[in-house]
Amino acid sequence: MTLAQTITKTKKNDDHDLWKLPKQSAALLIRLWWHTKAYTTVLGIMLLTFASLGFLYIHWSGRKLTQIFKHNTVVESE
């Protein structure tokens, strides 16, 4: 009788072990999905920030160039 009990117990453990890998894989995929969403948001905000700074730099450089050209031009008086 003890032999039958040990076979039954090992069979239950084997069934449990079969589902362990898919459950861990699903948990890993869910965690990876949430981290990807969070990092995508952060990287999107950083991209917008750098694009805005680039635009401001180009705008500032353009204004400085126009001021330099205004001072170098000679205005003829009538």
C-alpha cells in the first residue's frame, strides 16, 4: 500500500511541475510588457525634450545671425 501512495504523490508533483514553466513564462512576459510600456513613455518624453531643445537652439542661432547681419549692413541715408 505504501508503494501505491508514493506513486500517486509523485504523479501529483509531476503535474504541478509541468505547469511551473508556463506560469513563470507568462509572468515574465507580463512584467516585460509593463516595463516596455513604462520605458517607452520615458523615452518618448526624452525625445520630445531633445527635439524642443534642438528647435530652440536653431531659433536662437538664427536670431543671432540676423542680428550680426543687421549690424554689418550699411544703410544709405537719403
